[in-house]
Amino acid sequence: MVIHNLKINLYICYIKKLNMNIQTISVDFPSDILLTLNENENELKKDIKLSLAIRLYRLQKLTIGKAAQIAGLSHFEFETVLSDNGVSISNLTIDDVLKDAQKLR
């Protein structure tokens, strides 16, 4: 099997005075992956970054802001994508909300 090496720039980094440090991670895929998916390399990179951002946010490993940065989206755009995919933008449980409501009384 032939493997296609696709470099993916993941924005696992921070913004410091408008300079963004980027970590490049190389992931190997079968050489026919783009043909199989009927996507170009940029579309696949975008899909991978978005999927990773959603997964890491869902696992509570990233804040919504950092996940949006990895996905290459604004905070609002990422919240919309989360909503479209049935992912809550809040990590509060019903118990958390009820406890907060009791504190306000």
C-alpha cells in the first residue's frame, strides 16, 4: 500500500502580539485518500482540523476559543458548527444551574 504524506498545520499554539506560532504535524494516509473522499488536500486539511477541534472540545481538553482557533474559525462560527453537530457550547450540568440558582436566592 502506498502512503501519502499530508502535512497538516494544527494551530496548537498561542497568539503573541499578532505572531502565531504553528506546530506542523505530519500524518500518513493511503495515497488514494483524496480520490476516495473526492476532496482536494486543502478540503481534507480543513475537515481534519475541524474534526480534531470538535473532538478535543467535546473531551474538555480545549476551551471553545482554542478549539475555534484550531478549526480556523471565529468563536461564533465554531459555536454554530458545534450546534449544527449537536455539541453543547456549555459544560454546565442541570445540577450546576440549579445550584447557581439557589445561590442567587
